[in-house]
Amino acid sequence: MVVFSFYIFDRHAECIYKRQWLPRPVSITAKSSRPVSEPSGLSNGSPAVFGQSARTTDDDAKLIFGTVFSLRNMVRKLGGEDDSFVSYHTSQYKLHYFETPTNIKFVMLTDTKSPSMRIALQQIYINLYVEYVVKNPLSPVEHPGGLGVNNELFEQSLEQFVTRVLS
Amino acid sequence: MSATKTARLGEESRVDKVNAELVTLTYGTIVAQLCQDYDEDYMEVNKQLDKMGYNIGMRLIEDFLAKSTVGRCANFRETADMISKVGFKMFLNITPTVTNWTSDNNQFSLIFEENPLADFVELPDDGRAQDELWFSNILCGVLRGALEMVQMQIEAHFVSDVLRGDDTTEMRVSLVRYIEDEMPPDEE
């Protein structure tokens, strides 16, 4: 299984942490509008370069937030207030989603063959985020611009979690 | 969630224990220091305690959710039960009684039969502390901070305290509003 990237959004809709492991498949470009209709020929060319030059990682984060935010709201309208979506996938990638009652959103992009990462995201929240970010008394309560989330303990443990546990 | 199930959750959530006297003495020292720093201006001490509690609550809620793995409450009554039977049980090993609901279900009281923060405490005999200082006011802030993070704006204050010679220790909690989801700022 391959993990492409990982994002955390706070309750103010801000991306407070992002991490990328591998060059993304190019067809992520069109994800928020028409994910499956992307011609697959594009991604076989020079995906990383093409994708990277087209957008920055900031744009990625915004696109992803917009997508999960709308999807979550739609799911709640259709399935009731307690309903939430777990993941969606396209021909190129799979997006996993976990949201806490405090409105912190955890998002992970993996290859399409990966099993559900909901438990993994929940573990990242419980064992890494709460332990190393929330409980660090010197880190701020809110994290504008990712302040306080990017501490060494959290990043190292995340790296370990993704490389050891998930691969 | 049924009441008994909620109570069981409070019992079962795994938490590390800490010596009760250590908590009491630490908290007492903080209050004493604040009284000193603000020249016995007890109103200001109440305010500072509430503010400290608020900052604690905003973090504590994440720990609460991580340990109890509970979801969103369906209504404010369920929230009150959760606060008393899971929250207070987990962090202070007490279960304050939820009572005195208003008819619109937006206000309730927590009655503290025991209060680990106030063991060994006697308020100073300066003729004012008995009327002005809410010794455990940090708890109000904790609730306010914690509930704000789960989209509830509330107001909490003590209305009586055994330390002042009242019969009960009672905190009044009122729901102000549910907080809407924030949208990302428009840029284009």
C-alpha cells in the first residue's frame, strides 16, 4: 500500500498540517469537479512534474478541504446528522476521511488498493495528535498556520506510523 | 445513549490516576497565588480562574474524546449526562448530580456532593472572600472551553458553595447557542 499524502484541518477550516510522501498521480488535478472522467493517458506521461507545476501544495489543501467539506455536508443531508463518509476513490487514488466531534478533519490519500484507513486516522488522532500536539503545554491551543503541530515528536511518530504500520 | 450506558462509559474509560492531595494542593496554591497577585481582588481572581479553566477545557476535550471515543450528543440533556457521568467521573472521579432543568431544556444545575479541589480549604476570614470568591471557579471555565470546541456556546457560574457556608455546591450551566461550522474564507 502506498500513502501519498496526509492533511489535518482545524475547526476554522484552515489546513494546520500537511505531509506528502510520494509524487501524486496527476489526475488529482480534477478531483473536486469530475474525478473519474479524467483521461487516463495523462497520468502515464510524466505525472509528478506535470502535477506539481500545475498547482502548489497549498492549492491541493484547499481543493481537498472544499471537497471533503461539501461531501460531508451532502452525506449529512442525505443520511442524517450522524452520518459521515469514510472514503471515496477514483481510478487513481483513494481519499480517507475521519472527523472528530471537535471538527478536526484528518484526510489521507492512498493508492486505490488500500483497505479502509478510518481506524488508522483515528489512531493518528488519539495516539499522535492528542498526545504530542494537544497535550504539549507550550504549544498554542489553536494552530494558525500550523503553529505547534509541526513539532518533532509528532512528525517523527507520524513518519514511523506511516512507514512501519501502514506499509 | 441510555443513562446506564453513559455511566458505564465513565467507569470504563481508561485513565491514569494521580494523587488526590497533589491535585488539591496544586490547585489551592494557584488560587492562593492569584489572590496575592491581585491584592485580594476576588472578582478578578474569579475571572482569572475562569480564563485558566477555559484554556484547559479547550485541550481537555480532545483528551476526553480520545479516551472515551464517544460521538456527538443528540441534545443538551445528553450533553449534561455526558459531562457529569463521563467527564467529571473520568477526570475528578466524582459524579455531580444533574438537576433543576428549565422547561426549554437549555439550563441545568450541577450539584457537587464532593469536590476534590476544595478538600482542606477554608476561605480567608476577611469578611469579603466568603461573599466574593468562587474557589472552584476554574471548573466553569473548563466546561465553557470544552463545550465550545464541540460547537456549544455556554455560560457557567457557581450559585452556591459549601465553602461559603451554603448547603450545597451548585453550578448553573446555560446553553447560549450551537456554533455553526466555519467556512473557509473566500479568496477569489
